[in-house]
Amino acid sequence: MHEVWEPLDVVAQALAPLLPGRVRMVPHPLALCLLPQAEALTGLALADPVVVALMVVSLVVYLIRKDPLAGIAALWKAFRDRLDQIISH
């Protein structure tokens, strides 16, 4: 293995003794985008203020390790009793 790219400092520190000189800190590979215009959100009937959670799952990893259903269940458990939240599942 030539090099390991890791965005999380704690993981990079854990790997560094195992792979001396081969662990590089890199940012998460997310593209920056502009926030949508207020007019674009009017048809969504969102509360103000609103929090939108996004979970990205790669289909090339094992679902046991990156379980998207567990992520949805955690959000549901955390917010299901709040009347000011909309959870779609």
C-alpha cells in the first residue's frame, strides 16, 4: 500500500503507527454548493428554521458496516415526538 487518505484526525492518528509516513489527512470529498434560493423552498412546506439531514451511502461498502437503515432509525428515534419536525421514511 502506497498511501492512506483519511479525513478524520482520530482515525489518521490510529493508523499512523501502523503505516509510518503513509497516512495523509485529506478533507471529505464533498462538493461545495450554493444554498438554494428561498423561492425554491416554498413548495416544500418546511418549518422555519429547518434542519435537513443528509446521509450518503456508498453501495461498494458492506451494509453491516455502514447501515443506512440504522441511520434513519436513529433520526426517527431522536425526532419522532417533535411536532415541529417532518420525518419521511
